[in-house]
Amino acid sequence: MSDVDVVLVSFKSGPKLAAAVAEARRWLGGCAAVTIVDNSPGDGSVEAVAGDVQVLANEENRGFAAAVNQAVRATSAPYVLLLNPDVAGIRGEFASIEAVFAADADVAAVAPRLVGTDGALQRTARREPRFRDLIVNALGLRGRFPESRRLRASQYSDWDYDSERVVDAVTGAFLVLRRAALDAVGPFDERFFVYAEETDWLVRAKRLGWKTVLTPKVEAVHEARGSTDADETALTLLLVESQHAYVGKHFGRRRALVFRGALLGIDSARWALAAARGPSKRAHRRALAERIRLHAGGTRR
């Protein structure tokens, strides 16, 4: 049996999928088995992967959370590495991650330090989201006020990622999970088609006494939103859908209604502004109309 099951979910991932598999094999050597869940069979992505892999092909795109659960059920190694196809250039040793697990039986997940293709640090760790944090994220306020300490606090802005630290949650682009924790916490929540599923799982794990650790002893290059060539507007709508699902699950019906109302109001104002600017903003208005429909309780088309 392998020590690590490497799980990649492919949806129109193109040549990046084969590159990510090759890099994972190089990094892990002979201790890994690779499983690919193919949510876009026939697009050529999986066919380009060399070597022995287990492929779980779906007739339709089942989403990331469901695909991860599918792979976890089909594998058995003590560690599961969730790896996005847009991750490359892994540095460090897997032994450093194993050491974190070995040092504390309550560690459920270990993540590396991620940098962009330009070498810039990606602040992938975050505290358990508060309702206010979700409002800030949904309205894009952090990007508008990047120097605000209060807005940056949820991303551990007081930490340079150069030391090992227990965190509440991390981005799931490169995440090693202890199989025993997966068994204890349960599967990923499939209400999250994509986005927020890893935060939800890690928060659930934290509430049961498990820990997530980020270690700088391993570093990888991550091209954010580079795992698929899917339409950017469609990805944004998936993000909106997951935001509503997370608020509804973790903060209850009353706050879910407040959240919907806040986003409905701001996107309606944005639509009106775009309408005032004439035909050149037609595509933007269509995208905003789809967001408004989701805020009002509709579903993706």
C-alpha cells in the first residue's frame, strides 16, 4: 500500500494536469499512488497523463467536493494529498509534512507555503470566518482597502509564513489530510460544488478538536484559478453560490437572509450603474443579473 494517495480533480485542466502529476511523482517518489477524478471526460486532459493512475470518470461535472469524496472512498493510504492541477515546482521533503503529523496525533491537515508564479507569497491561511468576514469578502472590501489591519486580520496579517503555525483553515490547492481525520470528521459537504468546501471541512475538524498546520518547510508554486479554462463568469457564480451555502450552514437562517439582502442590494446598485453607462456594459449587466438571481434564491442555470 502507498503512503500517500494523491488526488487531483480535473475539469478542463488541459496540459497542467499531466504536469502536476509528474511533479507530485517527482516530489513523493515511490510512496504515492495517483487518483484522478475526471469531471470532463473526453477533453484530453487525463489522456495526456503518463504512467499508472487510477481514473474515476464522471459522465458530468459533479463538482470538487463530490469528486474528492469519490476519490477518498476509492483509496486507502494513511495520507491523502489534495492537489490542484495548477500547482507546480514543489520544494522541500514530504518527510517534513510527515513529521508534523507524527509530532501531534490531533493534526488533521498540513499545508505548505504557497507562492505565485512570480514568487510572491500567497496568504492562503485564514481564521475561521466570522459573519463580518464573509460580508467583507463578498463585497470585495479587502481588495479596496488592502492596508486595513482590521480587514486583513482574518488572513493572519501579523505572520510572515516563515514559521510553522496552527491555523484555522487554508486554501485547498495543496492540502495533506490524515485519513483517520477524514474518517472522524466525515466527507466534504457536497452542497459546495466548488469553493468553501475545504474551509467548511477544516472548520468542522477544528470544532472536533483537530488541528490544521501550515509549514514553510515545503513550498509550492500555485497559479491561482489556473486549474481550469472554465469561463470566469461561471466560476464567479459558483463562488457566490458557495458563499450563500456557507453562511446558511454556519450562521443560520436570519443571518443568511441578511447576507442575501446585503449582496442583493450592492449588486442591484452595480447593475443600475452599468445600465446608466449604456450598451458597452451589456455583458457586465448580464453577469450581474445572474448574481442577483442567485442572491434572490435562484439556482445556477
